[in-house]
Amino acid sequence: MTPSEPLPPNPSLRQLRNRAKDLLRSLQAGEPDAIRRIGDSHPRFSGSSQAEIAAAEIVLADAQFVIAQELGFGSWPRLKQHFDSLSRSAMNLHRLVIEGNLQAMQAAVARDPESVNRPDESGHPPLYTAALFSNRQAIHFLVEHGTGQLSISSPAHIWAGRPMPRGCWSETPSWLGQPRGTA
């Protein structure tokens, strides 16, 4: 199945639920684009005219199905399963950073390279967690494996627009804010 649109950066299931609700409202308002999207993506309505689709009883589950289809997933439960696995992967790496288990971090990143930038439920990346727990090994590892660029500005450290935790400043290596390959 080819997605008609890519998954947005840093997607959230809540955001996609809201998109499904918006699609349903648009459909209920008779908007032609919403009707077309249902006809294009929902097998129950393939071959139906726009008038037939507009007159049909369409529920939120139908709109969620369309959103999932447009993103390249076979169903809403498969899309949700994808988000659940991303969440588990991100939480796993954050937990490993807290525990200081470098060997397990290496294995986790080998399985899922994108996890080095995946935020926890608070929206913080693993690098933030490593700095919060003053885990120098994890900081080095995450930077070496492609974590987002950390910029250092006085008086606070900033990563992706978020202040680094107090007390981490002296623990954060000076080379961390330099472009890759210059340290």
C-alpha cells in the first residue's frame, strides 16, 4: 500500500484522531474534498457516486480508516499499533539511558536507529534524559549515533528549543554544541 501522504514529523495519535474528526465534520458538511477522500480510500465506497457517499451514514471509524489508508496503513488499529511500538521504543531507550546500560542502548539503537531522537511522553529527546541524569556515556553515544544538534547558549543549554535541565551544564561536554566532526 502506497501512502498518499507521509506521516508528519513527530506525529501524535491524538493529532491524527483530530484529523479524522475534522474529516468527519467536513464530510457531514458536504465538502467535496472530504467526499472524494472517502471514495478514494474507503473500499466500502469504491465505485459510489459523490451523492451516494454524501448520503451514506459515515462514522468516526470510517474517517479513521481513511486517515490510516492515506498514511499507508491498512487500518486504524495497524496505525495505532505503529504508534504504540514507537512509544515503547522511545520509552525503552529513555529507560536504558536512565539505567546507564550502554550495551542495551547500542542494541536498541541498532534495532531502531530513529529512537535516538524519539521523544518521551513529555516531549523530551533521549539526549535531554542523558543530560538530566548526567550520563556522559549516553550523551557521547547519542551524539555519535545522530541525535539532533545541541546548541549551547548562555546562560542555558537549549536542545530543539527546550532548556536543558539545571545542573547539567557542567556535565555537558564542551564539544557537544560543535558541528559533527569538529570535536
